[in-house]
Amino acid sequence: TLRERALLVLSAVAVIWLAWDWSVGQSQRAALEQATREVSQLAQRITAETNAHVALRRAQLDDPNGALVRERASLEQEIAALDSRLEATVGRFVPPTQVPKLLESVVARHQGVELVRVKSLAAEPVRVREDMAPALFRHPLQVELEGGYFEVQSYLADLESSNWKFAWRTLDYQVAEYPRAKVLIEIETLSPDRNWLGV
């Protein structure tokens, strides 16, 4: 009956929302926040090491061949190591240029799911301090899908298990014409570049 279908749809919406929020959304948001904290800490250390390096270069004018030379070399190594760690942390997240390809490749493996629209949103700077340039940027993306409940659930699970990491922001599930639904999700990734390319 119509009443039974309505109850079924409401139950499905509640299940998919709770399953996404606890099994996917929470863990991905935590991963993004952890990576952001790591990047902020690394950026602060790089800034401190760079300032110390500049001070040593100035001091070398008075002691060109002494201990300052060795200390400068040590600082350069530390800065290089911090740069590598910074790249590795950000590198766990899918590059903004690859997000559409990732979405399309996963859709291709799921019959009954249609990728309707992909829209890039404005990049958001992540600042270590207000007086410093941003160390990296959050790149949000809005994705519109259509499909049945189980097909969409399978697609989202497959997307979440990909090698590339990203964070889920929101998920809106609406039944357009039973049993097909319209799903609007927002995801985000991290990048040291402000601009979107290829989206």
C-alpha cells in the first residue's frame, strides 16, 4: 500500500543516514581534522626552523667557518625532513584534479547509479596563524547522484574504501520517484594549491 511504501522509504532514509554518519562520516571527518592538525604543526615547525636558518645565515658573517656552519646544515636537513612529512600527510588525500575521475570510475562499477552533477565549491584556507599565509586549502565538492537505496549504499561504501582519502561533509537523501532517490553529498579534500584544476 501507499502507506507501507512511505514507511519503507522513511526507514530506508533513516538507515542510510545513520549508517553513513557513524561508519563513514565520523571516521572521515576525524581523519581530515587529524591531517589538518598535523599540517598545522608541521607548518609551524617549518616556519620556526626557517627563521632560525635565516638568523644563522646572518650570524655566519661573523663566524663563516665555525659551529654555525654545521648548525645551518643541520637546520637545512630538518627543514627538508619536515617538508617531506608535510607532503606525505597531504598526499594521503585525493588531489582535487582527480576527484571527478574517482567519482566516475566508481559509478562505472555500479549499475543503477547515475552521476548527475559534480560541482566544485570555493576553496577554504587552513591557516596556522592569522598572520601567516595558509599552509593548505580545503577543497569542497558537491556531488549529485540518482539511484535505488541499495545501489547508492553500495556506491558510497565502494567510494569510501578507495585508496584515496577524503572527508564527507553532508549527505541528503530524497526519494524522487520510488524506488529511485536523489542523493546530494558534499566531500572535501586537502591540497596546498588554492585553485581547482580540471573540475
